[in-house]
Amino acid sequence: MTTTATRTPTSVRPVFEALLLPIGPAAIAVLRYVLPYDTTDDTTAMTARAMAEQGRMSAVLWLGLLAILTLVPATYVVGRFTKPGAPRLTVIAMLLLVPGYLALSWLAAADQFVWSGAQAGLDVDTVVRLSESMHPTNDVAAGVYVLGHVVGTILLGVAMWRARVVAKWAAVAVIVSQPIHFVSAVIVPNHTLDLFGWGLQAAGFAAVSWALLRLRDGA
């Protein structure tokens, strides 16, 4: 009984971590695909399209919550895995990614606000006026998120390459994932391409999951 109780946490923890890793990026990939507006739209267009698609906005909010709960711990697990082989890169990546992902919760409040306005029966113009009156911290959070998750993910992918903890394709997938997302979200809006970009990060993190499980099994 004593031996079993001692070994259980060490055997279960890698499995839990392995299952956790791709959830956040995969959730954002689907979120970006079903998002009813483009992030390049003006406030009025965003609000009108979001209020007209309450079912899709509800899915966006659920997926956003799932991502918020899983992205930071997943980043910590990957960083712990890469740090022995690429310590400086890993630390810099974590310093960018963790605040970036934490800022996502602040940004998600804007979608929650628009959804709630529609549910309360407010008209588009009223919700737009309220949205445009949001506190300046929302702009700061947006800057922290964009810089943190784009640059931080690139550096984490480079750390994966240098640490040689996964196959090179997985490191490359993580490196290119957020530049693809940035192009498809900010420069040339394309929800399918955005799904692909975040999907690459999910695939790269899934490769780390596999590496964790192989270590657990002694492979």
C-alpha cells in the first residue's frame, strides 16, 4: 500500500501534463476559426457581427475560458522541458509568454461584454459607445498579449530546437505558428489560415506531450 501511494503521483503527473499541453493552442485555433468578426474590423462592424452571431460568440467565450485556464501551465511545462538545453532562451520566452497569456483574460472580457449586451437587449450603437469607452488598460493588455504571445512563442520554438527535446518539425511548427497567426489576424484576415497557424502550435506542443510520455515509459 505504501509503495503504490508513493508511485502514483509520479506516474500520473506526466500523463496529466501531456494531455494538458495541446489544449490551449487547439482551443484558440478553433476560436479564431469560429470568430464571427475579423480583428481588423472597426468597433461598429465587430459589435454588429458579434451581436448577430450569439451562438458563435458563446462558443468563442467557452473556448477562450478553456485557453485561459490551460495556456500558462502548458507553457510552464514546455519551458521546464527546454530549460536544461536552452536556459536563456527559455527564460526570455517565459517572461514574454506568461504575461501575454495572462493578459488574454482581460481581452476576453470585451467579448463577454458584447455578448452580455446582446443578451440584455441593448442595441448595437449603445454597446459600441460603451465598448469605445473602455479603460485604457484594455489597450495595454492588448499590447502585452500581442508582443508576449507572438515573440514569446517564436523564442520558445527556437528553445525547443536548440534543446533537441522534440523532432525538428515540431520546433519549426511552433516557431512559424504565431507569425502565421499575426498575418492572418492583422494583415490579411483569414480565419482558415489562423486555424492552421494556432493548429501548428498545438501540434508542436503535442510533440512535447509525446516526448514526456516516452520519458515516463523509459523510452
